[in-house]
Amino acid sequence: MNDVEREAALVDAFATLADTLVVGYDVVELLQTLVDTCVTLLDVNAAGLLLADADSQGLDLIASTSEESRLVETLQLAAEAGPCIECFRTGAVVSAPDISRSPADWHEFSQVALERGFRSMYALPLRLRRMTIGTLNLFREEFGELNERDTLVAQALADVATIGILHERDFRATDLLRQQLQLALNSRVVIEQAKGVLAHTHDISTDDAFTLLRGYARSNRLPLAEVAQRLVQRTLIF
């Protein structure tokens, strides 16, 4: 692939990733596209992506281009040592240009990586400001640093993916809040109806009706909205 073809492919890749930044897109598909693009356009042989779990205490393998990289990263997770883990903990790029010379506490990672044919590795953080949500991990079958141009492209791809993931998380949180608010509003309408029923059947004020409604729900350990709904539907009488 010459420079012109590569530049065109990069434009297409960023356009594809940008198209996913809409409501309802598939995060896993976004990340798989990201790792596939890295292998196609960069001087790397395999790529994998790890994301932090809900408590940000551990990492889960979400996308990978080969079983070899998947095995190496899985081992890193099990051993809690290696470039990916270091990258996530520090929020900084971690380069391993010669895996055979990795730190002693990376021994298990190094051994399996070398057995799988990988000689060097590059881990980039998925980070926005001070928040690191995962790592993009690039494997090479040759010794040496990843060239500067590919490093810049990889980080740009990682940044797009980070924005997409956080966008989706924010949307889900907002959508959940919207659903909760709508549920609360619907429940309030039913409760008002139930108050009217009790006020009519017991010839009491709506304030007293609410006290009676709440008292019944508490004494029977039932949700207030459920008791109200049953009163309105005439499946409960008291």
C-alpha cells in the first residue's frame, strides 16, 4: 500500500469510526473496527483492546484481531502484569520494543508472547483528560519501536474510540434517568387517582387518603405505586 492509498484508507477509517458516534451504535463493533483498522494500516501484526469493568478495578478483553494476541492479553489479565496493565495504571503509553528484555515481573507475559511469535508491543491508553477507561494494544513480530507516524495514528484512533465509548455511556445514563423520571411521573398520576378513589369510598380528604394509602403500603411492605395501581384497577379494596 503506497502513501496515497494509505492516506485514503485512513480517511475512510476515521469516517467509519465517526459514523458510529450516533445513538444506538454497537460499541463492540466500533472497537472491533478499531483493532482491525490498526492491523490493516499500521506496522503491526495484531491488536487487542481492553476496557475497564464497571468499578474500574480490572480490565476485560473486548476486541482482538487474533487468537495469539487474545491469549497474551488474557495472560496479562491473569498475572496482573505486562504492558497493558502498566498502561492502564499509569495512563501513559508503554513501549516494549524487545519483549525478551521486559521487567522480571512481566516474565509470564514475555514467555507466552515470545512463544506466539511476538517480539515487541505497544500499549496506548484510552484516555480522556485524567480518566483512563482501557488500553489499545499493538503487537509486532519484529523488534523495535513503532514508528512515529503510526504511533500518532494509533493514538488518534484510540481517542476516537474513547469519545465513542464515553458518549454511549453518557447516553445510556441519560436514557436511564429519563426512564426513571417517566416512571416516577406515571406512578404519581396513578397515586393521585388512587387518592381520589379512597377519598370517595371513605369520604375523607385527599390528604387523609394519601396517609391511608401510604400506611397500607408500608404495613404490607408493598411499593406505594403498586398499591395505587391495584386500587385504581379495583383489584384491591380496603
